[in-house]
Amino acid sequence: KYFVRMASVGTGFVLLMLASVVLFIIGIVMFTTGKIHRAYVPEPAANSAYLEGFALYLVAFIALGFLLRLTGVEVLPWEWLALLIIPLVMFWITRRGVPRGQMLRSLGWHWGRGPQIEIPLGIAGFFAGLPVVAVGLFISARLIKVTGAMPFHPIEGMLDGDLRQVLLLYFLACVMAPVLEETMFRGALFHHLRRRWGWLASAALVSFIFAIIHPQGWVALPVLGSIALVLAALREWRGSLLASMTAHSLNNFIALTIGLLLFR
């Protein structure tokens, strides 16, 4: 049964990568011929409110985790409380003199050309970016082979839970994490860095910070960073976070589903 699952996952992966390479090439050709335009608009005159908001998110997120563990409650069902950090950060940014409408647009909290356009483009962008992710995955795999270090995520210990726990994992991975992390990383932090820097430098730093705060370990930095680069490219391309949230959600859905197929 295990080997049948492995074969199914392997076949699906090969077909997925072939389709992704085609989409990646199409995307490069369209960009170089000027058929893809950047919707994101930097704000050189912005103050440090967005960086402060990102710092507030880090402090609040760590404090929430500590508080939940200190009170001895079952942490997983209460992780959704982290979403309350978003209005807290937004409140701080507006208190720093940024009008609400401008703040929402700068964070990417708008519909772009509408969900009917942004969501499919987020899906297409995710698959087109898989060759980049494959490079990061290859580097991580080589690091694991050379060093013997193995990445580990606490979620792995929850994959054999009951239906309620699995549904909670899907909610946290596919809804909460994409909304919260895209708002803070590709929203607040990326927008702050793009005041002075170009896309590549901004995306690289955001992606590095995004990778190091995840608990998988240092050998996972290349693959996590490559995923974050694809998400930053979607933010630059679409302006709205809806596309990158969609791609982030799809990535987590696939990773969680593969984990359940292999280890349950």
C-alpha cells in the first residue's frame, strides 16, 4: 500500500513538473516581450509604519504562542487567534499617519482585477514557479545528503490525528497561514523594502526572513526561500495579495496532502 502511494505521488509529480516547465517558459517569453506588466506600485515617500507593523506582528505572534502554552490549553484549535494580529497591525499603520485606503492598497488588501482573475492567475503563477521551487528543493536535498541533517516541522506529529485535527491542520495551513503571512511578508515587509530597493533585493531579503522563521531547520532554507520568491513575484506582478495568497494556500494544500498520503 505504501509503495502504491509512493508511485502515485511520483507519477503525479513528474506530470506536474512537465506542465510547470511549459508554464514557466510561457511566462518568461511573455515577460520579455512586454506582455506581462507589473501591477505593484512602490511608495518611495512612505514612512517606516509598514516595517513597524511587521515588527509588531513578530512580537505579537511569539507572545500569542507563549501565552497559549503558558495557559496549558490545546494550542492547535486556538491558532486562529493569530489572525487578530492583522487588524492590530493595520490599526498601528493608520495611527502612524497612513490613510486607511492607502494602507489597504499598499498592503495588497484589494481585489486587483477581481477574484475571477486574480485567483486563477495565482494558481497559474504557482505552477509556473515550480521550476524555481525545484531548484531550491534540489539544493535542500543535497544539503540533507551531505550533512545528514533532517528538516522537521511540528505538524508532522499531528498527521495521524483524528478527522477534527486533520481539518484544523488544513484550515491553519490553507487559510490562516496564507492570509497572515502574505499580509505581513509580501504585504508590509515587502512594501517597506520596495521604497528604496528593486524587486530582486526586496524579494530576496523577505524570502530569507520568511524561510528562517519557519521551524523546519536550516537545510530547508533553500526550498522555503524559493517558494517565497515565487510568492514575491506574484505580489510584484499582480499588486493584490489575492494571487500570492492563492498560491501559498495551494502550496500548503499539496504539501499537507502529500504528507497525509505518505505518513498516515
